[in-house]
Amino acid sequence: MSQEKEIKKEQEAVEDALNENEAVNEAATEENAEAQAEGSEDSSKEAEEESKEEGKKSLFGKKKNPLQDKLDDMTDKYKRQLAEFENFRNRTEKEKAQMFDAGAGNVLTKILPVVDNFERGLAAVPEDKKDDSLVQGFDMIYKQLIKTLEDMDVKPIEALGKEFDPNLHNAVMQVESEEYEEGIVAQELQKGYTYHDTVIRHSMVAVAK
């Protein structure tokens, strides 16, 4: 009987030791679980803070949104195309104005001989015929023609008594003159004209020598 009791005591001691070991393991497991939970919470907090920092950097930093980059690029292209179109329109308007002026100049140079003939005809009318209705009618037509040319900015070039200017005058001869000094226009043989300050016909003159 004594041996059985001893064996039973030993079994109970082993069981107590096993139970105590299990309790220690359970306590250690719970501590590890709590530590892991705390670690995961710290990691999630760190990840959240890093995400916020990245958001701030993307919002305030130098990095741009791809959509914003595309919008800026399209805006820049639109501005360049608008500037090119404005330059094209200005260039076209300038070319049209130049073509119009060139065409008008050609027409005016063909009208000027008609003006010359009016002036020659009126200058040849005797004094006693200037009051005739026909002569006065021609004179009115001549004045109307001159007024129309003036409205178109066609102006006669001043020549007589002016210093010879090759840009305005075409000298065809030199003459002796007691009235004018050398290099001064002494006679105007054909009147010259400008259109928009551009010479469309030079004055044909004789220069004093």
C-alpha cells in the first residue's frame, strides 16, 4: 500500500507540474499577443502618419497632378495657336492694305493725265471766254475731280521755288534764272503727286543753274 501511495503522489506531482507549465505557457502567449497587438497598433499609426505626410507633400510639394500637367500643356498650346492666328490675321490685313494701295496707285496714275488735260484746256481759254457756261461747266468738273483726289489723300507735290529733291522731282533740264538760285526749281513742266505720302508721279521740272 505504501508503494501505491508513493506512486500516486508522484503522479499527482507530475500532473501539478504539467498544469503549472501550461499556465506559464498561457500567460506567455497572452503577453505575446498583447505585445503583437500593441505593435500592430503602433505600425498602423506610423503608416497613417506616413500617409498624411505623403498627402501633404503631394499637395504642397513640387510634384504635380498628371491632370494638371495635361491642362497646363493644353493651355500653353492654345495660347501659342491664338498668338499665331493673331499674327496671321495682322499679316493678312497688312498685305491686303498693300495690295489695295498698289491697285489704287495704278488707277490714279492713269487718271492724272486726265487732270493734266483739264488744266491745259482751262489754261488755254481766253479771258473773254471764261464766263461762258461751257467753260464754267468744265471748270466745275475739274474742281470736283480735284476734290475727289484730295479726299483720297492724293496731293500735288510742291516744286516751283523749292530746292531740287530727287525723291520728289525729276529734272529734265537746267535753265538760266535771275529769280532763283542754283539748285532751285525754276519751272514746273508737269505736276507731280503723292498718294498716302508715297510718290505716284514725280514732278517734271527745270532746275536753275
